[in-house]
Amino acid sequence: MPLEDANDTSSDDIQFCWHCGADIRYQTQSDICDNCQAPLKESTRKQIFKRTSPVQSIKCWRCGGTTSGDVCGICGSPLTMDGVGALRKKEEVTLEITDRVAVYSPKDRQFVPIEMTFDELKVTLEKYVELIDAQNTEAGPLFIVRRPENSKVTFAQLRKESLFKEKYLKTLIRNEKINPEIQEITIRFFYWKPDTIKEQFKFKKIGWNIGLYLATIITVSLAGWMFIRDNYTTYDFRGNLGLDIFLFTFSLLAILTVHEFGHYSVSRLKKLDASLPYFIPIPPIIPGTLGTFGALIRQKEPFVTRDDLFEIGIAGPIGGFITTIPIFLIGLRLTYIVDIVPLDPVPLADIPTVLLADGLQYLGFATGIVPYYDPTMQMAVMHPMLFAGWIGFILTGINLVPASQLDGGHTTRAVFGGMAHRIVSLVFAGLMILNKFTRYMGLFILIFSFQPHPGATDDVSKVHWSKNIFLVLSWIVGIVCLPLPIGQIQSLLQ
């Protein structure tokens, strides 16, 4: 059937769904087929047909929720061409097993039949929540429920239901509009069978992690060599080149590794599948680069609760920050003391101010951590380990910015929800663009701030009250670790 038939509202002829061929002239909705849930608007169809690969964090055309993949994880509507194919497979499944349910599997990117009836699922759910409505839709089972008195406890008990664990069913709980006037709590299900430990740590799966880490050691060592060589030349002295390169490389990679394994270890403690860190090596072709763009881990399994989202998000910066402090202090102690050499003055506006690093430097001079020297004849030169610690503070500060997919964005999303997260992301992206030292990172964040954060599978239950305190503390740490344009502001005021 030609696509135009489904959207030709001016015709008096019978209209048919382009996907299932159903008569749609007398249906209740104009944008989707009542029979198969396929989109009927031509603009929506064209948008879906243009997508040939899974999408990431977009707004579903049907339910308006934030989702990823080929099929909406909330309502089951197709988002890509493969999603349309998955919908057809779903129809075949429901024709074969009419008394059973089928739910979407994000890992398999298709609907999976579940060996249980819709009534069994409904009765099991009624043990925990009061049902307002229950539907076995083409997009999978949908339940509209009343808000429990203690949603966090109730939904935690629901997730522990043995039948759901046996069938590998995970819940997707949202507070959403079921029509333009009414907003209720909805519960949907998706299929998630976790990999075994042996499968998770196959060499084929972790080979890239190991290879990228080894490559990053090489590129960071090269960056350290370039920094140290320039120091030796600029200040006309010679140190232990091999030791200095080792200390720089070890220090910077220690900060990055502890940060990433902070995320990874908390994910594993919460029994959520996550990849090992993927380090990003960058050849230090441009002087001043660090030989790496950092690292990331892939959260293979969705965050279950907003508390999980907060704790996994904050674990990385906490680990990296705690590692950075002793590295910075040891670097202060190893400060080079050299004879004064003539240098061109550096404009005050070109010097970033990292408040915590400056404070620790003052402490180092006051307590004797920095070796004593005669300022009339000598000068202090930053040791490579001190430089690595200084970079570590800046990385901590940037990661704690409450925006987009940064760690600070995760914690902000967990505490305040989706709408507030998007507004805060845009505000802080703008502030970072105004800061000359974070301008490019701000532009990067701005681009991704327009993509909604997926949140947790239980997006209804709030975080524990203590998370508000930790969030404020993380903001304070972020401010004192960011490179601030204080010198530039002072120059403008003079």
C-alpha cells in the first residue's frame, strides 16, 4: 500500500495503515495506527526511514520520553528502520503466542516472547501496587498505577520479585502524561539477561581496553617528555629525565585510572554491568597536549534508581580528587629550585586561576613543603608531578560541572529530574563558553545539552535527602578546581 494513503486525510476513500494494512478511517488517534502503533504522519515516517542505525538519547515521536536504540524503551514505538522491522517481528510473535506477552530487549534490539500470560503478569504486579489500568499493547504490557505511599520501598520490592528475575524482566517506571490532562505513574517492562562473568571478561571484549591503555601510556609519556624538555630548555637546568617522565606519566594515569575505576567499582557493587575503562590516546603533536583525552566507561546496563545514578556519577570525581591531592603535595615538595633566568612576562589575563591549587601552593610555602630558596637569586620551577596534579584538579572541576553527560550532570539529573537538568546544562554551558580557559569544552557541552538525559529506570522515586548535601559539596569542589579567568577579570577592571 503506498505511503500516501495513510496520511491522505482529504480523501473520502478508505484509508489503510502503511505498516499493517488496517482500516484507519474510524480510529481514535490520527498520528498512530490503533492496530500496530506505527506512525501515520508522513513527516514522522520520513524521519524514521532516514535513521539506519540506533539513535542515542532522543525524544520519542509518540510518548515524548527520552530513549535510545531502534525502538523506544518507554512505549515501544519504532525510532529507526530496524525498529520498524522489530515491530513486524513483534506482530509475528503476538500472532503465534496470543495469550502471552512479548517485551522489547535493548540488547537484542527486538521483541522477546516471555513464557507467562498477561494475566499472570497483572496478578503479580497487583501484589505490590494498585492498578488503575492494564493493557497488553503492541508495544508490550503497560500498567498505570497509583503512587505508592513509599514508592522507593515498594518499587524496590517489586524489582526483587522472583518471577521477574526468573524471566529476566526489568521495570521501567515513569511519571508521565497518559493524556493531555492527566499524569500518572506507568510501569512497563523490558528484557535484560546479563552476561556471565566469563562472557564479560573475554579477551575479545577487553582486548581494546588493554590496547588503548598501553597506547595511552606511550602518548602520555611522549607528552611528558615534551613538557620536561621544554622546562629544561626554558629554565636552563637538567634533571633526571627518565625519572621525571615516569613520575608525570604515573601521576596523570593514576588520577585518570582511579577516577574511571571509581565509576566501574560502584557499578559492580550495585550489580550493574559496565565496561572496563576505554582510555583515549592522542599523539602529542601539538605542544602542550597531554597525550590523552581522558577515558570513559560504557554503562551497559541502565541505572536502576536515581540514587544509583548519583552514586555512580559522583564516585569517579571523588576517587580522582582524593588521588590528586597527595600527587600535588608531593609535586610541591619536588619543586625545582634553579637560578633566575630572564623570561618574557606572561600577561595576567593568560594565567588561569585554580583556587585549590593556589591555596595548596600558599600552604606549601608557609609550611616548608616547598624547598627554601633565595628569591633574589633563585626561582621555583613546577615539577612534572606537580603539573600532573594541577591537571588533575582541572579535570575534577570540569567533570563536576552540572551539565549534560558529565559526572556533575549525572548527579544533577538524579537530584532534580530531567527538566531542571536540561536548563542547568544550558546555563553552565554558556558560562563555560564565556570562560576563555573552558570555551571549547563549553561548546562541546552545549551541543550535547540539547539531548535529554535518560535518567534511571525508576525515575519516580526521589534520592535520599543526604544526596542534596553531597551535591552542594561537589559544586564547591568543582568551583575551586575549575580554571577561572580571575586574572582576566582583574585586567578588565584596572
